Amino acid sequence: MDRKERLASLDILRGLDLFLLLVAGPVIHTFLRINESPVWDGIRHQVSHVAWEGFVLWDIIMPLFMFMSGATIPFSMARYREGEKPGRAFYFKLLKRFALLFFLGWIVQGNLLNLDFKVFHPFANTLQAIAVGYVFAALAFVLLGKKGSWIFGTFCFAAYILVFVVFGNMDFDPQGNVAMTIDKAVLGSHRDGVTWNPDGSWAWNEGYQYTWILSSLNFIVTVMLGCYAGTILKDTSRTKSLRGLLLAATGISLVVLGLALGSWLPIIKKIWSSSMTLYSGGICCIALAVVYLIVDVWGKRKGLEWLKYFGMNSIAAYCIGEVINFSSVSRSLLHGFEHITGDYYPLVITAANVTILFLILRLMYKRGIFLKA
């Protein structure tokens, strides 16, 4: 995104999303493992993905990450809507982004670093979902124009539903739904969630319920909803306040539509159902509208700027936080606290681990080091 047009709200909201996943999440989860009292069940419920149908706080993290990647498109690619023809550099940049995000996804969750092709998972990570959604959303934005983008997004949304109606008999069983059937058929033993036995045989892990291939249709829609949100915020024909209110109204409408559709096609994040796509997209719109009004309209940034450490280096934050375990460093320096803190020693180590991550990202931000795909 052009620095001159960069909205602080985009970086701060994305930073909040990553902070919740990489810092607050590990600390809260560690605390809850230590404290099993039912007093904390309300928080425990909100920071754990729902088993199948429904939606909680923790389920918004991935959709928001994807949504925010789309929100930058109208800013970073505005020149193509203004008449510049996309050339080789444009397509090469998209291809590079796609390849890098898939490669990083293999490192984070694809078992690439195991150096064992048997357990390699080619499509199983948030970064790869972003790669698919971003490339198609960007191509639609640049090549199809406003009307064409709407038609394309509607086609992807409808196609997902049509597959469930025509081929899936509207069956939403966790292992028997058509999205899962497609993943098993295409990915086979390289699907995430496969269990390998000592004799070399393998079996499906019934506890793994996420799908990726058919779900890609709605990954695209999620990123395109972000792109639409970015278009609203970039529209200088309206006042900033009106842009924020329009985005909030859009979000409320999407939430209502998602809940309405959910009575027929349930809200299920693990298969990225169409109702979940609308519902989560609406929440993302509302969240962005609120942060936009606070930060970019009312100028209330005090105490929020540090979230840019995560928001402006989101890919680095995600990869470092998910791949590198700082426990050996933390335990080397803080082992003396074990006899002092007792059962809470794991919480001390977790807090130290996320502090190291925070300091690394702060240093990168201060030095102007940003990992760009």
C-alpha cells in the first residue's frame, strides 16, 4: 500500500488480530490449563474454536486476517482502476505473493521442515487460504472492474452452495460432508489430520474437520469482502465519518444475512460455510468501521500505535510466532523462578516467550524491516 494513503486503522486492527493470536492467546490458554475451575468456563469457551456449528471470539481470527489482506487491495492497486494497464510486473508480483505465502504455509503447518514427503501437507494453513483469496480478489479488482468483481464474487459464493445442494445433499456431517469428501479425494494421505501407523499404513483422523479445496471459493469471497470494505474507506466522495458509518451498516447487514442463511446452511467455520462467510465478514466490517472511526476519523491513537509492530509485519509475526519456540531461551534465563512460582511457572515461561516475540517485532518496526509477500 502506498505510504501516503496508508490507513493507520488497517495496521492497528490487523495488529490487534495478530496480538490476540500470538500473545494474548498463549498467555490465556496457559492460565486456563493451570486453572481448571468452572469460573473461567466463559472465557475458555470464547478462546477455543467451536466443535462444529456456531461461532465464538476465537473463530474470527482467521477470517479477519484474510479480510484485512483484501482491504488493502483498493489502496495498493488503485492505479489500475484509474487507467494504468497491468503488465508483466503486476502478474509476477501476484505470482510471487502466491508462491511465498504457500511456501510459508508449508513451513508453518505443512510439515515441510520435517523433510519427510510422507507427512507433507500441501494445503492446510491460513497463509495459503490468504494466497488463494488474495490472488483471485486482486485479479477481479484489476481486470473485471466494479461490476465484474461483484459478479465474480457472487459466482464463487453461489458455486459453493450449489455444490452442497447438487452433490452434497445438504449433508453437514463433520466427516461426511461434500467439502470433506473432496479434500480426502484430492489430498489423500497428504491431507492435514492424517494419522500414520508404525507399519506404514495411514488413516483419517476423525477429529480433524477442516476443509480447504471447496472452501477456497469462500476464502475468495472473504478477501473480496475485505476489498469491498477498502473501497468504501477509499471513496473520497463521502466524508470520513460517513464512510465509517456505511461500513458499519454493511457489516450489520452481513451479520443479519449470515444468521438468516444459517437457519438453512449452518454457520460452520471448519468448512468455511457460506453463512459463516457472511457472518464473519459482517463482524470484520463492523470491527474495521469502529477502529477506522476511532483512529482515522477521531484521531484517538494513544495507546494503540504499538499494535503496528504486529500489523505492519503481520506475515513475519505469524511465521515467527507459529514456528519458533523460544522456551529454551526463557527457561535458561528464568529457571530460578520455578520454585517460587510453582504451578504458575508455565505461565511465566509463556509470558517470556511472547515478550521475546514482541521485542523482535518492535525492533523490526523501529529499524524499518518489514517482510512483504
